[in-house]
Amino acid sequence: MNEKTLRALVEAGAIKRIRIVAKGCVFHVEADTPNGTITAATMKGKVKTWSTLDASARWVRSLGIGEVRIQMSQWQPEQRGLKI
């Protein structure tokens, strides 16, 4: 789900919980809604990722969210991402 749609859901109060999920060396954001879990995406439909926790937290805060859960069990900070 792109940022514009996610922002509209936040403003409508439809987001129940936000998680910042670490996987490998990157972070992405998941949001729980009454209809299920959605993942933040770019305008092209790819999963939106960040290379640092603080960058992803700043983005979530810019949506108007003040509380998040962080899931870091699969975080591998020394892992390098593949440039495709």
C-alpha cells in the first residue's frame, strides 16, 4: 500500500498497529487493519524499505503515528543487500 493510501487510513483511524520489521539488512513497515496486515509500498508497488531503523521510524512518525512495535529477530546488520 502506497504512502498516500496509508496516510488516509491513519487519518481515518483504520490502522490498529504499526510494526517496523527488520529482515536481513533492511527495514520495512507493516500495518494491521481490521481486514488484515498491509505492507508499505512504493508508487511502483514494490515493498518500501529503509537501511536504518531511525529512517523508518521518522517515516512512520511523519504519518502521524506515535507508537510502533519493532520486530528485529531476523535483522542481520552485517549482511549486504544485493543491488539489482
